Amino acid sequence: MKKGKSRVMLDRVESLMQSYISELSNEYVSSLFEKLPHGKRLRAKLVLKIAGSSKEALRLAAVIEMIHAASLLHDDVIDDAATRRGVASLNATEGSKQAVMMGDILYSKGFEELVGFEREIAAKVASAVTQLSIGEMMDVELSKSFNTDSGLYMQMIYQKTAALIEATAATAAMLAGKESGVYAIYGRNLGIAFQIVDDILDITQTSEQLGKPAMHDFEEGKSTLPYIYLYEALDEEGKERLKSLHAKRLTDDEKEWIKGAMEERGALRKAYLHAKELADEAVSLMESAGESSLADIVTAMIERDF
Ligand code: FPP
Ligand code: MG
């Protein structure tokens, strides 16, 4: 079957990343890069859809995907994750030290390429990486006790996840000479909605579907939006029970109680509707801008089940 144009372009982004890595002339680094799961390449798709397939667009897509891959390597060390996308994480197979260093290599090589872009683009991506690091730090901090503040959660996911997607869309627009403000809002909404959906799927999906243990967020101490909404809806006794389960290894019965209570109290639905509102705003912005395929990305993201 003939490959579609967007698949061919994404393959070119993959090759570009590979060639950046092979420039480093280190076989071990290249072999670790080969092992990394590719993921959805959402950020590369956004760049290509917004900025087309010029050399610069392909480079920007590759740089942003390398930075994103670096952040996941670091995140898996921080979260002590044994798997990523259904395969053993790099920290599990090579140890945390090598996973951190591989993240550093991807991140700094990405920056080496980033400085070749015009200043405004380079500064925006660099500042987003600072944001995501602060967001990750806030995530760790909030996990130390049971966070019931939805405002803090929203701030954290904006920084941890949406800031880089916002910068991706905005810088791709700058490359293409488009109005970057509209694309920035689109990216921000897409990013926040994406993380809310991710946090919902942690609860509603099985470990097989997720490629990582299900309902692990709460065990790790992360009280994501459905947990916050559930807490708000529970009576005093329920609140105490939920609090007592925070950051603990959950039994199957405890997981069932949480899920059942979330269904009953509409906590999952409320979280989903929040994501849907942001997604709808992003869709209508793109429809008005005549960017139907960018609107489709949001729709597919909000409807995804993995
Ligand atoms: C996934 O969160 C993690 C992120 C979206 C960003 C993590 C960012 C850092 C570790 C900072 C990186 C810094 C540099 C310099 C590259 P999650 O744990 O909620 O999602 P998961 O289920 O996919 O693990
Ligand atoms: Mg993680």
C-alpha cells in the first residue's frame, strides 16, 4: 500500500532525529535511541500540519520530539516507571543513571539544533522546557500529600504538558508566517485536554490497554482531576476513606470502590467535560482559521481510548 504524505513526512522526521544522533558517533547512544518507543509523535504532527514540510519544519519537528523524548526519560526515572508504551522503560533496562544521561543527550543535542532557528522561535521552545521542568517539579511536590485543589492541578498540567505543545504550535506558526497567538491558544487547550484525558484513562483503562499499570497515578500520590472532583462530591466518611487510600498500593476492592464512586458521583464525567470544553474551543478556533486537520487532531485526542 502507498504511504500517505503525512506518514512519509513523519518518517523524514524520524530519519532526521536518527541522523542527529548518529552525528554524536557513539554506538551505545545510537543503540539506546533505537530502543526508544516512538509514541504518537503528536508534536511532530502539529509542526508538519501547521508549517508544512519545509526543511525548517522537519528540523523543528525533530528538535521538539527529541526534547519531548528527553522529558519522558527523565519522567520515568522520577516516577520510577518500569514500562513506557508497553515496553520496559530505559531506566528499567539500563538503570536510572543511563536513562537520565540519555535524556540529557537528547535534550542538549536538541538545543544544539534549536539555536540554528531564529531567536524568537528558539527562545519560545527553550522557555517551554523551563516551564515543563517546573511543572514536573510541581507534580512531585503536589504528590507528597493529597492535593484537593483543582487550580493547582490545572496550573501543574499546563506547565508539565501543555507549555511544550503550546510552544510547538506557536513556533510552527511563526515558521509558516501565520498568526502565532491563535495557534498558541489551540496548543495550550489541546495540551491541557490531552493531560486530563490521560489522567482519566489511567482510571478507566486496563493495564494491557495502557501499556503500564492501571490506576497507578493515585498510588504514586497523584490526585488527578477525577480524584479531586470525587473528593469534592463525597460525604465526610467517603472523604476520609479516599484520603486513607492516597499514595498506597491499592487492592482490587479498593480500586473498584474508587471507580464505582467516581461513576456514581459523576467525577469522571465532570473531568471529561472539562477537557471537552477546552477541546471544543480549540476545534472552533481551527475551524475558523480553515485548519480542519488541526481540528481533527483535537477530536481524535478527546475521543481516544489509549
Ligand atoms: C509525563 O507526565 C511527563 C511530562 C509531560 C513532562 C516531564 C518533564 C520533565 C521530567 C522535565 C524534563 C526536562 C528536560 C530538561 C528535558 P506523567 O507522568 O503524568 O505521564 P506518563 O503517564 O506518560 O508518565
Ligand atoms: Mg510518568
